[in-house]
Amino acid sequence: MIRVNDMTALILAGGKGRRMGGRDKGLLPFGAGVLIGHVIDAVRPQVGGILISANRNREAYEQFGWPVLGDPLEDFQGPLAGFLAGLRALNSEWLLTLPCDGPVVVPDLALRMARACTPGVEIAVAHDGERLQPVYTLMHRGVLAGLSAAIADGERKIDRWFPRHHWVKVDFSDVPEQFANINTPQDYAAAGDSDVADGSV
């Protein structure tokens, strides 16, 4: 069984925020702090440590006290580049990935993912009952070489990389709200009006 200390969370905050007018979504005011702080507080009890993937505002992210990793590729190449940075910096056996713009983090996110990683499984990927949620993963450190090779081959799509490894889907159809994220100003306004923003969820 994978234990809490066997997992490190990688919070993905390296995007351009195009649909938010270029704003750095992880640093958007949210509740009593900022969005990534909310995510950190929610996932921290579930893992042994945290890494932050960010390509700008590094000093602001460093204020949270966790290592901040820039992508090894230039020009905002997407989540796979963040995964690569996380795996290279990983000091535990497993890397749990999740985005900075998903304000709902269920308290058993890591546990569910870990339970799906039976012997031989290298990557577990969340599924909301309708579609795969490919930035919510738990991956073994052993996939680093395969990911490096895929990126060197020009691969940038997460869901096309998974089949290179033994991967499984993890059913989260009972909590689809886990995957509501903030992509637009409208999403941000709606989240600010919800119970999540005041800390009651």
C-alpha cells in the first residue's frame, strides 16, 4: 500500500492563463488568501510534501515555503513539461499532480489514487464519470525516462503519453465537483460566490 509519505504533490501553476486575460491563476485572490494557497492547504494532509510548477512570479510562489520548479522547456509547453520537472525533483516514490485552478480538493484524493495503483501500475488518472481528467494523476517515479523520451519525440499531449505506460482510470464519478476549475473570469466570479471560497468546502 502506498503511504502518505510515499507521495509528493505537484501543483501545476505554469500556464499562461490566456482565458483569464493573462493573469496568473494561482495568485488570484481567493477566500482569505490566494487560489494556490487554498489548494496547498487542502492537499497538504494527504501527501508527504509539495512541489510547485510555475513559470513566472517565482518569488510569490516561494512564499509558500515549498520548492518552485520552472519548466525545463521554454514557451509554456504544457503540463507534460511540468510533470517532467516534478519527476526530476521528486524525492519520494510517487508524484500526485493537480492544477492550481481547481479549488475543490476532496480529502481522499490521494488515497483513492493510491488504492488504484496495484502492483505493476505506473500511472493512475482520475475520471469524473464522463471524461478523463488528465492533470489529476498519480505517477511512479519510474516513468521519468519514458516521459523524457516522449517529450524528446515531440509529444505534448498528456493523454497520448499515458498509453506508453501501464495506466489505470480512477473513478471519481461520485464527486464530479472535484474537477470544476477556474478558466475564465466568469468561472472565477462563480467560485468566489460559492462555499468553496469561504472555506466551508
